[in-house]
Amino acid sequence: MKVLVTGGAGLVGSHVAEYYSKNGDEVRVLDNLMRSNLFGYNKESVEFNWNYLAQFDNIKRIKGDIREEKDVIKALGNGVDVVIHTAGQPGVPLSAKIPREDFSINAYGTLNVLECTRQVCPKASFIYCSTNKIYGENVEKISLEESETRYSYKGKKGVTETMSVDLTGHTPYGASKYTGDIYTQEYGHMYGMKTAVFRMSCTYGTRQFGFEDQGWVAWFVIANLTGQPIIIYGNGKQVRDLLYVEDLVAAFDKFVNSDIRHDVFNIGGGPRNTTSLLEFISLIEKKTGVKFRKIEHKEWRPSDQKVYISDITKVSKALDWKVSATPEKGLERLIEWVGANTRYFL
């Protein structure tokens, strides 16, 4: 099988590439390696994963931009069996600072990859990495209960795929990602392509270079182990469901090997794998034995959902999929990896 992974030097993309490489498949990775520059990071981040993938003989690395037709066509070559589109501008606050660039990457970039795939290999399975942010502030309409360390949904276990995306604030990031989301659905309906949209909650794992503006799970671990301060926006009781990256990749592969032609799935750790920021800080300190040097509190950020928990009933049943890594186990792996690579974060 031939697999193209866009954004293959990112967290999700590099794990997808590694998975299919170890499965014996021919993997092509397309990445422009611009993430470090986007976030003003002066050390390697995606470059680390780019170099990591070089060890696999059946992974071909192609430096290029998803917005450039010639680059995508080059990566597709004579055609592939699977396209997993993980490339994107992932920062919510950053999207408000650079809305044109955000749209160009997330919206137009996705359309370009879809159209190139349709022209070269229309029978390929196409997977799009969407986000819970497409639901925007509609999530805030769910009643909440407040306890000492977290907020919780009142009378609801999680957000289903039927929640409205209309008449709400999304942030530019949520809007641009939804554009890619709806285009992926449309290419399934209009052109008969095999497509899946995975609306991801909080995905984390090894080889994740987290910053304050994106990848908070890894960022908290990095800050703890390197003695850097962290900022909590709000009171720290906001809750997310956590999904270890290898479990996400397993769901992708389940779709590729399924008879489903096109669908949309909310995916995350689900109700059994949730944490608040306050609880996660305590868990990190327990696991590392290191206290955070400084924790600062600031005002809530716009459109920051107080609680987002994925209802994973649909994806679990449709793909015969389940979460295997608890937040505690996944955190242990992440701590071990960060501890072995602190030179990249100092």
C-alpha cells in the first residue's frame, strides 16, 4: 500500500508515517517545516521529527507546501492508496494574529490536497484532521457543574457529531479548519471519494513540541522538567479529554480498512479520559517529583471552551475502536521522552 502523509513532521503526521512504515507500506511525507518559524521558536521542533523519519528506508521525505499544486502532485507521484492530511496551522491565538496565513494553510491548503488527490488518484482513502473548535462557543450552551478542581457537563457525557456549528464564535482557526472539514465531506458526497473527517479533541504524545499557544499537554511537561513558568488562562478548571497519538493513528487505519465511504467522527479520549488543567498539573508533579517553578493566572481567552469532552460512541462502534492508553500511561511516555530530549527545550 502507498500512503501520503501531509504535515508528516508534526506530532500526528510523524506517528502516522512511522506506523505505516513499520507495517511495511510505502510512505511519502510532505512537509514545509515552517512550524518553528510560525511560533517564533529558534530551536528544532518539526525538524526533529523530519530527521527521525530518515531512519526508515520505506519513508520518502518531500519538502514542499500543501498550498502549491506542484508540490502536492510531486508527493502523490503516480498515485497513492491513502492520503492522511495532518498538515495545518494549529495555533488558536496565532490564527487571530495571522488570519490570512491561517486561512491559506488550513482552508485553501486542504482544498488543494483534495483536488490534487481527486485528479491523480480519486479512489484513494482521504482522512482529514479536523478539530473540536469547529463547534465554537456552541459548546458553552451545555450546562456545567463546578467542583473544587474542574467543571463537568451536567446531564451529558460528551459532544456528539450532531452539535451545531452555526451562529457561534469559532476563532479564525475554528473557521479555517471547518472550511477544510466541510470540503472533505463535500468531496465524498460530490465526487464519491472515500473520505473521513476526524474532529479531534486533545491529542498528545512523544515527539510533540508543545508551546503555550499550541500543544499544552506537552508544553506543561516541558515547562515542568526545564523549570520554565506556565500561564493558566482562567481558573484552571477547564476540562479536556486526552487521546494518546497512537490510539488516533489506530482509528485512522480502522477507517482505511473499513467499508465506510464517507463519514464524520468526533474523536478523543472520551468521558473516561478527562482532566482539568489543575488536575493535570498535580499529576505531572506527582509523576516527575518536580514542582512547577511558577504558575501565573491570566484572564480567559476568547472562545476558550470551559469543557470539551468528545462523545466517542459513534467512532467506537463504527470502526470497532477503543482507547488503549490512559492519561496516566500516556503522560509517563511523554515525560520519559521529554526527559531524554531536554536539550531541545532549553
